[in-house]
Amino acid sequence: MSTQTKKLFEKIDLWPRERQAIAVDFLRRLDRGTGVYVPGVQELRALDRGIAQAMRGSFATPASVSTAWKAFGK
């Protein structure tokens, strides 16, 4: 196992159980060769909202994008 993978698994150990279950499911799919991601209902709704906003021409301002990047440490 790579050092990078070991470090990631150490972080995963601190995640809430629900998030760990999602990770386990995804890794099992990868292991079986069926690692196709299927978004959940909430994610599909968020995608629908984003598409609707784009269709209306409603996009993020440069200032809001900059704020978001700062929040994620970029």
C-alpha cells in the first residue's frame, strides 16, 4: 500500500460512519470492476438546480468563486 493511501485511510478512520459506508461501497465497486459512480437523490437535485441556473444565465460572480476557493484552501 502506498504512503498516500495509508495517510488517506488514517483520515477516513476519523470520518462519520455514514461517510465511511459510502467510501466502502465505492471501493468495493472499484474492486469488482464496477466502479461507476451513481449520484444520490440529493446530488441529482443539486445538479438539476445548477443546470436550471445555467439555463437562466445565472452564474457565479468572480468574487463568489474567489470566496469559495478560499474556503476550500485553494
